[in-house]
Amino acid sequence: MLAMFFWAFTIGGIICVIGQLLFDVAKLTPAHTLSLLVVSGAILSGFGLYEPLIDFAGAGATIPITSFGNALVNGAMQEAGEHGLVGVLTGMFEVTSSGISSAIIFGFIGALLFKPKG
């Protein structure tokens, strides 16, 4: 049980360190870093490497933003097998719609409740 927590913390930390290095060393903007991490998760998923990482690290691989890329590819591939090219588009949104909707709703509520500093 302790090993499971260790590997989740370590793998999740490595993903976060990569993101921080993209900010600090490569001087990428938050949008570029976010996009790069999502695309890297999608590429790893496309090659079949992200699911073994999830099996190994658990929440350490499912919580970071790279998992969003994995979810997009999994949804697209699953629906493409059933509905062809149209399934690629609908599958991505079907799998990720709850997360996207939650981000929009909670972002809106946060904007109503809090004033920005500046």
C-alpha cells in the first residue's frame, strides 16, 4: 500500500516538474505548457504507453493534465471503432464533457464570488 502512494507521488511529481521546467527553462507560456502536456499525454496514449503508466502510478498519472490528452484519445478511438470518422469527434467530447462542463461552471461561480487582484 505504501509503495502505491510512493509511486503515485513520484510519477505525479515528475509530470509536475516537467511542466515547471517548461515554464522556467524553456520560458513557455502557461497556454503553451498546458497544450504541450495535453498533446504529450495524447501521444503516449496513441502509442499505448499511458494506460500502463496509469496502472503503475494510479492517481499520479490520472490527476495531471496529461491524463486529459489520454482521455481524448481513448474516447476518439473507442467511438471511431463504432461510428467511423464522426465517432472520432463525438468520442472526444463524450468522454471529456463532464470535466469541461465542471471547469466552465466552477470557473463562472468563482468569477462571481471573487474579485481579481490587480
